[in-house]
Amino acid sequence: MEAEDLKRLVTVRMPYGKYQGRLIGDLPGAYLAWFAREGFPPGQLGRLLALSLELDHNGLRGLLDPLR
């Protein structure tokens, strides 16, 4: 994880799929878990999805509130 990744979770939008246009940090946990099972995409998007899953799974989404 890079220091700026938390900020990216509340600024970068999902570029495709069922939740296209939604902020990465706002994606539902079930959708993120699906990516974990099927494989995260390469690059920054995959890293952000994995980080969002970790925050959701550990009940830490509140860490994003001050960044919004």
C-alpha cells in the first residue's frame, strides 16, 4: 500500500462492470469478495480493490470519512 492509496479510494471510480462510476471505497463488500475469489485486475485498480476489501472486512471503512 502506498500512502496515497487511501485518498485514491475516495477519488477513483470503478471504470467498468456492475458498479461502474461508483467510488472504489464505496463498493459493496460482496463485490470486492467476488474479485478476491476471481482475481483482482492488475495494476493500481487491483491494488485499490484489494485495499478496499481489507478495510471492509476489518470494519475500517470509517477511516475514509475524513478524506471525503
